[in-house]
Amino acid sequence: MNKHMKVDRSGYLFDNKSLVALIIPLVVEQLLAVLVGMADSIMIASVGEAAVSGVSLVDQVMVLLINIFAALATGGAVVAGQYLGHRRKEAACESATQLVWFITICAVIITLLVYAGKNLILHGVFGKIDSDVMGHADIYLMIVTMAIPFMALYNAGAAVFRAMGNSKVSMQISILMNIINVAGNAVLIYGFHRGTEGVAIPTLVSRIVAAVIIIILLCDEKQTLHIKRTWRYRVDWSHVKKILSVGVPNGLENSMFQLGKILVLSLVSTFGTYAIAANAVGNSIALIQILPGMAINLAVTTVIARCVGAGDYEQVKYYNKKLMIITHIGTAVMAFSVFAVLPLILKAYHLSDAAAEATRQIIYFHGISSVLIWPLSFTLPSTFRASGDARACMIISMVSMWLFRVIFSYVLGEYMGMGVFGVWVAMVIDWVFRALCFIVRYYRGGWKKQALV
């Protein structure tokens, strides 16, 4: 035991103070996103059910795009972070510049494709839906699609600030963005009775404001990482390839995850209205239980990428363990807080008795599983991604999702008659399999040979 007492950590890259300064704003930002999402849906509900359906259909597409941009941005943050750890500030700034330009060009192309394929999305992807729902979806899609490049820019900018270890900037901008969004919704929906446009316009405005502010801040050469102030852009493939080597597997993994969710959703809808309601409410409450974990995963990228860049795997091991423990504790605090207020939450949703009972079972089961298993299946792979080992994470996650989450949902939910609860049990079986694979990979150490710089 004495040997461990003597380890000198004074030269380590992140002391407790800087870890707290990194994690707390990330938790606030995640919490805001969830709460504003809830506030949004309550406001839209006052426009009518067709509007709620139309907006939520388009939001499925937007979530997919946000995930793709977030994945690319993570790739940029890993590369920049590893360069910083390697003390190559010039190269780190160059990779930040490449990220911002590359993600913007991709986003503009996607925006044009969405406009060109609008009818295909509305009629092909969404299938047979009522004409009034279609009308709302059409209006919402037309306006919100304009926000895609700004969404991408904000994601890239926030990732670069996190790579510097500065998560306060993105938190402050996120607060401003959410104030504009909620206040705009309130004014346009309740004041001007603008219906779906009343929801879409503030979303667009808030995204534009956030993107403009974060890019102006990134152009400041006093920042550790900054981007070049120039309208001339040449693709530097050596940087872009590194960014994509993390971004593409991560993006594919996230997209498949969304697809799996949608497939499982179509199964849930066969269990009846109470099951759809329990699953929807369960999803939004479950998100709060794992919120600290989602925030810490972003911090893991920052901390581990820097240590890998410095070539110090002793520190990687130390911070991985420390951040995993914090994730377990944070998730436990959040999960048990949710248990404490669950009766109040269920009352607020006005669920039928059957739906309320199903939701209660789901939340208790999800909460306890989150505390025990979630960090191993989601925080540990963040360490691998930050080390440049994104492909292995993608393969493990995709195999696990199709085998366990999707197939077992049908086995447990339909054939074994467990209904909607079976779908949640299948999800946790998926977590357990991932966790086992990631633990084996961690101790085998192959991920240590994947550094990008």
C-alpha cells in the first residue's frame, strides 16, 4: 500500500480544481438541453397534437444530424487535444481550423441535400401521415434546415473550447442560446399565435447567434487554440484524415444507435397506447439519470486526449479510473434523486394507471442498471476514442446493439410477453455485453497503440 502513497501527482496535467472547472459547466449544459427540450415540447403541445407530431418527426432527422456533427467535432477535439498534450500548439490550432472549415462545408452540402430531398423526407421517410401533421412537418423542416450549418459550427467551436479544457464558454453560450429559444417560443406561440413557425424561428435564431459568438471567440489569437482569420481554405488532408478516423466511426456508431432506437420504437407501438406513453416518458426521465455520465464523457475526451498526446499512459490509467468513479457517484446521486421525485414527475405527465405503473418499473430498473453498468459501457469507450481507438468502439457497439438491443427486444418483449419492459431489459443486456467487451479491451491494451499524433 505504501508504494501507492508515494506516487507524486503534482506534475499531472489536471488537478482536482481544473477537473471540477471542466465537469461542472458540462453538467449544467447537458441539464439545460434536457430541460429546454421538455419546455419546448410543453409549449408546442399548446399548438395542438398535429404540430407536436410534425415537429417531433422532423426532430428525429435533426437529432441524427446533430449526432453526426457532434461525432466529427469529437474527432477534431481528440486530434487537437493530442497535439496540445504533445506540445505542438501550431499543429493543434491547424487541426482546429481544419475542423471548423471542414464541418461547415459538410453542413452546407447536407443543407442543400435536405432542401433538394424535402419531398422524399416528408413522404418517403415519414411514410403515410395525416395531411395536417404533414403541413406542420413541412413548415418546421423548411425553417429549421437553415440552422444546420450554424448547428455544425457551434458543435465544432464548443469541441475546440473543450479541447483547451475550457467548458465554461460553451456553457455560457448554451445558456444564451436556450434563453433565446424559450423566450422566442413564448413570444411567438403565446403572443403572436404563430404555431409551428413560432417553434422553428427561435430555434434558427438561437443557433445563428450561438455559432457567430463561438466563432468570433475562436478567432481570438490569445486563446490557446484559435482558428486562422481567413476566407481562404485549403483542405489539409493529413489533419482531416485524423479527424475523420475518430469522427466517422463515432458518427456511424451514433447513427446506428438512433436507427436501432427507431426500430425498437416501431415494436413498442404494437404493445398499445399505454406502452408508447410509458416508453416516451421513460426515455425523457432516463436521460436525466445518466446526465452526469454524458457530461463526464465529454470531459474524458479532453483529459485523456491530452495525456495520450503527452505519451503518458500512467496518467491515462489514473484519470480513467478517477473519472469512472466520479461517473458512478454522479449517476447514483442523479438516479436516486429521480427516484425521490418520481411520484411528482408521473403526476405531471397525467398518465393512465397502466402507463404510470410501467413507467415506474422502467425508471427503477434503468436507474439501478445505470449506476452499476452504464459507466463501463459508455464512459470507458470515451477513453478509447480519446486515444484514437474509435473503430473498435464502433464495431463492439454496433454488434452489441443489433444482437442484444434489437433482437432481444423482440425476444423478450414479444415472444416472452414482457411488453415494453422487455425492451428496456434488452437494452441493459446490450450494456452488459458492451461493458464486458470494453473491460477485456482495456486490460489487453491494444488501444494504447492507436495514438493519432
